[in-house]
Amino acid sequence: MTKQVRQLDRVVIRFAGDSGDGMQLTGDRFTSETAQLGNDISTLPNFPAEIRAPAGTLPGVSSFQVHFADYDILTPGDAPNVLVAMNPAALKANIGDLPRGADIIVNTDEFTKRNLTKVGYAANPLEDGSLDGYALHPVALTAMTIGALADHDVSKKDAERAKNMFALGLLSWMYSRPYESTIRFLERKFAARPELVAANIAAFKAGWNFGETTEDFGVRYEVKPAKMSPGTYRNITGNQALSLGLVAAGVRSGLPVFLGAYPITPASDILHELSKHKRFGVTTMQAEDEIAAIGAALGASYGGSLGITTTSGPGVALKGETISLAVALELPLVVIDVQRAGPSTGMPTKTEQADLNMALFGRHGEAPVAVVAPRSPSDCFFAAIEAARIALTYRTPVILLSDNYVANGSEPWLLPEVDSLPDLRVEFATEPNGDDGKTFLPYLRDPVTMARPWAIPGTPGLEHRIGGLEKADKTGDISYDPANHDFMVRTRAARIEAIPVPDVEVEDPDGDARTLVLGWGSTYGPIGAACRALRQRGLPVAQAHLRHLSPMPANLGDVLKAYDRVVVPEMNLGQLAHVIRGRYLVDAIPYNQVSGLPFTAAKLESMLEEVVKNG
Amino acid sequence: MAEPVALKLTQKDFKSDQEVRWCPGCGDYAILAAVQSFMPELRIPRERTVFVSGIGCSSRFPYYMNTYGMHSIHGRAPAIATGLSVSRPDLSVWVVTGDGDALSIGGNHLIHALRRNVNLKILLFNNRIYGLTKGQYSPTSELGKITKSTPVGSADSPFNPLSLALGAEATFVARTIDSDRKHLQSVLRAAAEHQGSAFVEIYQNCNIFNDGAFETLKDPSTRDEYLIRLEHRQPITFGADGQRCVVHPPGGFGLEVRETASVDPADIVVHDATVAEPAYAFALSRLPGLDLRNTPIGVLRQVERSSYDERVREQTDSAKAKATGTPEEQLAGLLTSGDTWTIL
Ligand code: SF4
């Protein structure tokens, strides 16, 4: 049977199933095949906090969304064109996001009475007509997988588990994906058990062949490669990119990297990744708690390493006292906060941007630090290097605000040349700096950077003591002098404010926008997509996005004042908007969502349309 | 671990230019002087010696040592010192802490430093009171202790710091007294020579808020009756004429004190700090009663176990040994690892 081939410019697929169904892996493989083909991609995993929520229940549903296109895209897509639902729970949890007409591929074998009841379906939705508005494809995924593996030397359980590869094979056929990378992947993954390699490949091929032969799938789709800048690419998640950025910062500074970390979702993957890179002189320490993790990192910084700690919001709260010590000691320290929905344990696998206030203000005393935020998964690499650059050059703690959305999302990354990365080399103090040529003044500042000398233990002649007690200017001796304290507090604030950061850029292609959308961090994609959509419809809107939240770019005030309206969408209750209003006396309009999910471009588009049209 | 070199340093070299500001008569002065006069013996250059402290009276210590030093956060010195020690094996890192600092707010860091066996020399000045905050009871204050925060007596049972350290699998555990410079220095010497964490409890008098807490161990008329001076490979006897001894009673778990005359000399326990089983040192740590009778001082335990620093370094070194190319080349290789594709 010859099938019709239809060209599409973009597709959004969501793989959904039980947390034990291997949906993250399936999505990951589909993404990798898609990357090989040269589409632009953006992905979004969504999984429960429980490792194994009860099987077949709504809380146990895990999903992976992949958006791919023949042009450059900014988000994992608002609404899936295709839903793969491995059980009734997956259908029920995701159907609300599907536009009418979308394809739904369901594993009919799981639609038993018991499973339907478990999620509150009174009637079987595959039969009661409730899915009439969709293109429903009922497939006996489990039975066909087991059937295809009848001759294989694997247990029934292992055969059944291969059903995700059947689904992947079917979807790979539907969207004409090259599958060599998946075959190679399976050969690597199950290297120790050749029978599983064979079974999983057979299941994949059975799914592919099923697509080719069944009449239910009459059309096959193609999405042509996107026009992307020349170069070598890889698909990368934010946490991976961030880890590589930290390794790169070590290489470019020539310093050993010391990571102190305590396991916490969604930051642990950075600890896992960095623990593999010891050959770069990276030491990772899984500390006894969050406080020890940052303490050890600060101790290592004191000794001349690039000290780093990684965590999420609750961990930053615990680290606050040590960040303040680092402010007083004026030592480099990188604190990475992969934000998640709070307060307290909140929703650990869901995203939010509600730690901005904590990063800017959440410490005792006047304790200013630099704050940076990546805008996309691959940008985490460059943001990590920028955080390290500021920390090392200006001898200060820097908080990097990632979040679950960029940390676990992925996109193609045009690999940079190592030589093009910033030179982060630093000079340790080696000689006394006092006028008499003999005294060492640990708090005598560099006139340009306002940083104090980094005199590491082991340097003869520079023995000195530092600590949390207020220090006299220059000598660093303990001082309770009122005028000195006032001076030191102001100096610590001024030196952070004086860190030069690049101007914020405004995207306003036609230059006639009267409304500016200002965002920071991971909302870049959805805001950008919404702005593009509005412009395509002839509604001018300008976009500016902050990487540096402390200090803020020098031109920001002028940028804000150049527009009639400034809208600030955030995944919190208006934390940046509040700062903007306070600092620049601009009547910024906050637009907030705290659902644990990223903004959809469509939602931002309709909100911005109102603002642009009605002022 | 910092290697000794030929150096001629004196006590004076280790005195910083800062005015020492403990209360007159505080036991900390004696400890400071003992440490300053002991340091030259180690032949470690001043610049390779670092004192890290937390918060409390004792934690002012680093300011008075003309070495590198950090006065950090309440309770966190072991954590900060761990990062320093692991990343800088060429340094000799000392932690100075107190009973509140190490056992209350910093209890977690202390036990984890000890179990990891980080190469730190930890000096815990135990005065059984909060001095800097003006006289609240501490985790080593006796049950029923009347202080500003416990006007009718503390309801908390105290920690026995040595038992705690031994429970955390410390490889070196010792106790000494502020006023006995010779003994203090002998313990410091043993601690400095130890590879891994050395935990030293120093009984220290706070003459302002808990004066005389250890007087029975110091007063010439009582001390011989109260103190057990442990000597490696010597039978444990004490009292002015050795009239008391320590035995391991048959059938019992621990150790007990007996009249020497009443036991077969062969039954007297011969002290051996290197006994692998921590139960022995633990039993020693349990000997003193509430009135401080039968307080052992000296090195209770000193066993060999690789340090965290060494194990971490081994992993890094072996990974580095396998790597080829410059760091930049390796980085380029790392960036392009995984599934990549090229657009022309
Ligand atoms: S309060 Fe006690 S411990 Fe503190 S300095 Fe005074 S005497 Fe020493």
C-alpha cells in the first residue's frame, strides 16, 4: 500500500503514560531522531514528584512533549497535535490540552474496566463517542508488542515493557524520522543483555511496520529541516548545558572547580553530571546538608578554587547565612538555584520563578550579590560562564536563577568554539600591597573592579585573618567604628552596582511598538513566540529580556521610559515588576501565572493583544 | 597533609598583631599560648597553616594566630574547613570550636567531618556554657544546671563529646585540659601527626559564667583522685599512689574502676589507643561520673583509616591520568560528545 506523504511546517507530539512506561526515554529518543534530521526542536518533560506513584492513576502520569519545525521555534508548543496515551490515566490527564482534530493514539489494551474506573471514567471514552472530535487511533500496543516478540528469548514482562519502543517505531514512521540513532542507543543501553537489544529493536520495527501496513494511518508526514546557522549541534537540556558551562568555566579560568551539593529536585542532575568530569579537576562533594554544601564550596573558594553550590529554592533559604558570609569575605562563589514551585516542598517537579526576591533580597543585613538568569536550555551554558566570570572578577557570590522549565527542557545547541569562550583567568595576590612594601591589606581594593585581593593560604608573607565581623576598610581588622561600617555597607552595595553588564537589547523589528514586554529567565521562549505571533498579525510589540537582574543593565531605565506601556509576565506574583516599579518609577503591568507550568504562547498573545490594542 | 620543612620559627612568629580580647583569666589564654608555643615544633610554614573557627568565645582564636585564618559562621567551621582541606592538601587545617558551636548548632557538620575522616585537627574548647551570649546552658552543661535561660535548672541531658565523636567513627579522639600545658601540647602533637580527623576536647574554664567547672580536675588536692592519665601501652592506674585501676569486668560490656589492691595485676587494662573496635575507647569515654570522677585524659583512640581528602584526590588523579590533550582540547571533546549533527 502506498501512503500519501504530507508536508508540515511544525508538529507538537506529547507522549504520555504511566511513570513506569518509559515515556521520558521514548520522548528523548524521538527528539534525538528529530535532531538528526535537522528540525528545530524544543522539548518539555512533565513528571510526577513520586518515583512510582500507584500504577494507572492520574498522579502517576508522566509525559514528554516535543515540538519540531522547519523554522526556528522558541517553545515546546502550547497544544499537542498528537497525543500518545499509553493508558486511560494518560488520556484523561492530557485530553484537556488537545485542540479538536488532534490525533490521539491510544493503547487499547490498557483500557480495561478496572483501569477506567481507577481514573473515574464511567464509560469507555474510546467507545462512548466523547472523542468524536479527534482523530482517534486505537492500537493494541501491548498485545502487538508481545506478539512481535513471541520468538524472542525474553520474559513476558520484558516483552511488555518494550511497548514504548513499538510506540516510538510507529511515531517514527508517521513522521519519517531517521532511526539509526535509536538502534545505536538500544545497543548501548542494553549492551550487557543482547536479548533485550534484539527485543527492543524488534518492537521498534514492529511499530514502524505497523504504520506502514495498517489502513488506520493513511498519511505519513514530513517536516523538512529548519534553516539553522552552520555548525555542529547537539540537543541539550538546561541542566546538562549548565554543568558543561561550569566545566568550561574551570577550564577557562585555569582553576579547580569545587562543587558542594545536597540532593534536591530539580538540581541534582547537575551534581550527577559534574561528578563525571573529574579529569577536568572538578571535585564534587555530596555534603551532609545544604549549609555544609555551600560552606565547603566557600572553603574551597578561600583556598583558590572556583567554589560552586547547586540547589533549589528551599536550599537557597538554608544557604542564606553563608551567602552573607561570602558577601562579607568578598570571595567568589557561584550559587545555582534551579527554581521549582514553592513555598516549602511545594511542587518539586514543576516550574516557577518565585525565588527572584530571595535572590535579590533574601539575606540578613545589606548583602547584595550579583544575579543572572538563563533564558533557554542551551543558554544555561553561557549563563553559567557569565556567573563564574562575575564571581571570579568581582570576588562576589553570584546567584544563577535557572528553573525546572529550562533545566529539563531541551533544544538544539550550536556548539561554541572553546577559544571563543571568555578568558576567565584570575591573578592571586602574591606580594604585600601596603605602601611600606611589607604590609598586606586584604581589603585594599582594585580601583577598577573594586575587588579585594584574593590571597590564598599558602602564599608566604600574606598571612591574614578574615571573618564575618565587620572589617576596617583596607586592613580588614575587626572594626566597630560607626563611620567605617557605614562606609563598608555602602561600598559592598556600590561595588555590585558597578559591575559592568551588557545593555539589554530590545527586539522591535519595525521600531513602531508602543508596548514593551519585559521578561527574565525562562519565559523568553513563550514571550518571544507571543510577540512574533502578534507582529505577524500586524500588532507591533517590543520585547526585552533580562539576563542580569543584579546589577541591572545601565540602559534599562531609558528603555523602559521609551514605551507607553511595560508589561512584565512572570511565573510569580510580580517580583520583577515590583523591582521595576521601585527602581525606575515605571508603572509596569504585572502579568502572572503560578500554576507550576510555563506560559503558553497563546495565553501571552491574547493578554498582550488586549494591552496593545486597548492600552 | 602539609609536610614539615626545616624552619626556625618561635612562639612569637605565631602571634598576630591583634589585641587578645577574652575576659581576663579565661582559659582560652592558656590554650592560645600553648598552641602558639607548640606550632613551631611542627615545622610547617605559617602560610601553610590555617585556623578556621565558627562563632563563640573560642572562635575568636584565628584572629590571634599569625597564620591564615577564617572566623566563619556559628557551627559551620567543619564544613568550610572540609572544602578547604579537600581542595588544598598542602595545607595544615585546624578547626577551633566550642561546645555550643560544635555540638549544638554545628553538630551535623562535626559528625560528618569525623565520619568522612577529613584531614582536620578539631579543637573543641568545652566550657560547658555559652559565654559570648552571656551565660546560657550548653549541650554539655549538666542536667539541672541553673543559668540565665534555665532559672530552675536545665532539663536537657548533656552530650559526652568523646562518646559522640567515637559514635561518629572518629579515628582520633583525645581530651586535655587548658591549664596543663605539657599535657595539652602532648595531645596536640599526637593530633597533628594523625592522618585524618583528629578530635581534641579541651576542658576550658569560663571564669565569668561557669567558673571552676573543672576545678576538681585541676586542684592539686583532688586532681589525682579524679583524673585518669592515659598512656599508650601502660596499665591504667590512677590516684596519688596508683591505688585505683581500670578493669574489664567479666560478663560486662564496659570498663570499671576498682581498687588496685583488690585485683590481679594481670586484669588491669593496658591502654591501647590503636584498638580497632571503637567500643573500647567508648567504654573509656563513659568512665567519668557526673562529678567528673574518673575522667580520662590523653589519647583515647588513634586508628588508621584513609582520609576523605586522600580518597577524593585518588579519584581525581586517576581520572586525570587517563585524560589526554590540553584542557581546552578535552573541553572541546566533551562539548561534542553525545549525538551531534552538522549543518553546512
Ligand atoms: S565569657 Fe567565658 S569563655 Fe568567654 S572570654 Fe569570658 S571567660 Fe572566656
